[in-house]
Amino acid sequence: MLYVITSLAEQNATIDPTQGATFDTVQIASVLIGVFIPILVALVTKHSTRASVKSVLLAALSALTGFLTEFVNSADFVWQQALLTSVVTFVTGTAAYFGLWKSTVDDTLKGTLVKD
């Protein structure tokens, strides 16, 4: 936060409070992809795989989604935006898993592509 403030001060930039945050369609697509990442994790992991390994895989796929989204979205790669998109995708994937997919994914899809 301090870095952002000093960076703005050095550039003599002004912050317009009337300007709201906007989302690009690619960022919205990243969030929607985050809903389906837990299904991909369930397909490629064994039924007996520990939850910590699955969460690391979910985080890695979320990071990949966030960084690819930023790479595709803008001409200038901004790693802070890529990191923020990755975090949002991870939170979306975690919420989607526990709120939507847990009963379905746990019973039917786990271990579909990889057997114990």
C-alpha cells in the first residue's frame, strides 16, 4: 500500500473518487473459470489424495488463470493485477467447492481420470 502511495506521489498522479472500478470481460471470465476449477481438481486427483494437496493444486490453477488472464487482457503486464485476479479466482473456486460442488464432486467425480 505504501508503495502504491509513493508511486502515485512520484508520478504526480491524482485519484478520482468518482471513477469506479471496472471489470473487463476477461476478468469476469476468470471468475467464472474459478467456479469450475474444483471440478478439474477432482478429475485429476485420486480419491484418497489429501485435502492439502488438492488445495495447493487449486491455488496453482488459480494462479495460472490469473496470470494468463492478465497476459491476455492487457498489452502491459501488471503483476499486481495478475496477483489480485489469482486471489479472486482462488476464493471463487474455494467458495464454489464448499458451496456448490462438494457433495457432487466428492461422490461422483473424484478419481475419475486417476484411479487409486
